[in-house]
Amino acid sequence: MRSECKSCKFYNDASNFFVNKKVISEIGLGVCRRNPPIGCGERVDGQVHSDARYGVWPLVYEDDFCGEWKRKR
């Protein structure tokens, strides 16, 4: 087993987060849930306000890799 994102316990398929699930699945896009989500501010009138309204996890490709990889069980 190669230590790439699709075989990592922190990887989640991102197709559930997008409207066009087929396209996302075909390009192999997912999210890494190794760390907590990153807070994102709200954009109003072209300005990003610093108070976080929601969080997002980093988008990764299924064949990416990093030093935090853990085998799926």
C-alpha cells in the first residue's frame, strides 16, 4: 500500500461537498481531516472580515501525500 491520501485514514472523498459529484470524483479530489478545519471569514463588499463564520478542510488530490499519513483501518 502506498502512502498517498486516498489510503489515509484522514482522507474523505470531496464529492459529497460539491454539486457536480461526478466531476469531483473523476479528478480524485478530497479533503484532509488530519487537523481541525481552518476558520474562514465572511466576504462583504470585497473585504474579508476576520471573525470566522465557518471552517474548511484543505482540499487534496487522492494521489497526494504528506508526513502525517496513517493507514485506513
